[in-house]
Amino acid sequence: MTIPSKAIRFERFIERLRSERRADDRSDAHFLMTEVMNAIEDGYGFEPNDYSNRMHVFTLSADFDWKNIDDDPCYWDDALSAKHRTEIFNNGRIVITQIHEPKAVLLDKAGSYALADIR
């Protein structure tokens, strides 16, 4: 089987994440992203924990370059390609933005406790 490029796998990640359940909080959002990404990569036969060719969502901590870890939202910029920013909000909202030109929001997934749900 030919393994698609990281760009194609990232597109599939966005598509699948869009159709998944809403996350309950920041930790659950990170878990959901990790679960979806691993499912996509595992489907192409990547070995677990072999991150040389896999996409991966780093552990949610400042040690893995997550910024504003004590604020809402925290975010992580893709350091390898410098193309995307992932923001995770305390209510489980996930926003993934293309940060180079043309800038675009690729995913804006509401959390379980979206403000609109409370009103």
C-alpha cells in the first residue's frame, strides 16, 4: 500500500475530526485529536510510537511547545512546516488555522459546552 503524504493525511485528520463527537474540555479535546490522528496513521500500517514518519499530537504541556498552557485557549504551532496553529479551549472547542498565506480556518469544532448551548 502506498502511504499518502503528510498533507493528505492531515486533510483526512481534519475531515474525520470534524465528524467526531464534541469534546467535554481541553483534556478531552487533546485526547480526541490524538485518538483520531492515531487511527488514521494506524490505518496506513505505521508502527505505534514510531514518530519518524507519523503525524502526531504532542503531549499537552509546555514541554512539547504548547503555549499559553495556563490560559484559554492554549495553542501549538506546527514547528516542522510552520503551516498550522491548533488552539484548544477549556470548553473543548478545537480551532485549527492555516497560519501562512492565505490564512484560513480549517476547523472550528465547538466543545460540548459551547456558549450557544448555555443560552
